[in-house]
Amino acid sequence: MKPWLLAPWSILIVLTGSALLAGRPAQTMGSPWWENYDTRESFLCRDNNKVVLERNDAQAALISGRSSTTLFREPSDLPGLRYGNDALRLILRGDELTLERLPQRVLCLRTDQV
């Protein structure tokens, strides 16, 4: 299937893996201690999908269910913190987290629960 034919929510399916596809509730895991993330934030995306972002100044882990994606800090003059890898970019601006797998974008909002 060509990537531009995927629905916008396909980013979240890729992140949540088989737990979402099997209809089981996803349990959020954590990153290994040696990655030393000093910030852990929870976000709610469309269709009540929850993601957790663990980050430091150099890299971030985007966690959804039992799946984790590592992204690296991207220098930018644009507003917000940007992390990315070859397949995915995330932009954190205040309480909004944007997940980009162009041409798709998913907007998530910060929650109080982690």
C-alpha cells in the first residue's frame, strides 16, 4: 500500500501495533533507565488513543501501548521542540503534540495523567 493512501489515524496504528489491532487495551510501557529521559508527558489523540512522550534535550521516545519509537532532536528556528527519525516527526508546542508522517498529521493534546 502506498503511504499517501493511508488514513490519518494510520500513524497511531503503526505506533500501537498489534494491541490496537487485536482490540485489547494498550498498556503503556516505559523507556530503559539508561536513556535518562527527564520529562514524561501524556497526550490524548483522536479516537481516545493515548501516547506518552519521554524526552530530554537530545532525544525522545514516543510510546503507545507496547510500542516505542525513538526520535532525535532536530535543530530548527520554527516554534516548538522538534524530534524526528526517517519515518516520523513530532512537534511539541505548549500542550499540543503534532505527529507527522507526511502528508498525514495527527494532533494530540496534553493530559494530566501519565
